[in-house]
Amino acid sequence: GPPVAAALDERTVQITIPPAERIAPAAFIADVLAAPINPALLRRPPKIIVNTRTGAIVVTGDVRIGPVAITHRDLRITTTVPPVEPTPANPLVETDTWASLGTDLRDGERARLEDLLNALRQLDVPVDDQIQILYMLEKSGQLQARIEVDG
């Protein structure tokens, strides 16, 4: 039969109630409103919304980042390697002021921003510093999303 729905613009869909459903239009409308929508089908570009006042970071979609090396203020990544004859009381400690984030997947695939943010939280990196790192990733061109500031 004829189409039931037509997109008028990116936010508006016009629904035509089929003749068979016009007897109980409320039930048809309820079914339409209850229909699940897969956000991936909307093809909206991923974005990161940050609120510097509250420290909130919201990431929409699956945001990827390119290979980068990050250093920021007092951020330290420490690797403990036991010496040839290790002792729990005397391990060899190596400290770096940078950390790399990459992927062992196929060429062209990128690391997920979610993994970076989780790592920064585990390292107790303050949210304000996390936001600054996001800005630098965007500025470097390695962030596959745009940043919007809210508040």
C-alpha cells in the first residue's frame, strides 16, 4: 500500500493512519509512539558534550581516537618491572610522564574514547584535566567527534 510515514525534515515525521487502523486511531498512534528507534539509523555524528561548571562529560555514539601520546600536568604512568631476581620489597620502578593509547586491531581502526576516559578515571585524573585533554585531542585532529560546551 501507500507509505505510512514520510520524513518532512530531520526532526519531523508525518504519519498517515492506514484505512484499516482508522477505526481505532489511538491504538495505532500508541503503537507508533512505542516503536523502538535505533539511534545508529539516524546517522548523527558523534559528539562530546562537556559542562565545565559541573564537570560532566557526555559522549554520544562510539567515539574513536587516533594514535596519540598524552602528557598532562602531573599525569604519570608507572610501570613496575621486577629485576632479574625479583623481591617484593625491591622492585624496579620506571616512571614515564606520557602514555600512548592505540589499538592492536586492524590498520585503520582506532582506540575508543570510552577506554581513555575509563583509564583517566582509574588514575584519578580530575574531570577538568580530562576536559582539557579532550580539547587537545580535538585540536590535534585525532578525535572523531566534535566537542560542544554546555554551561
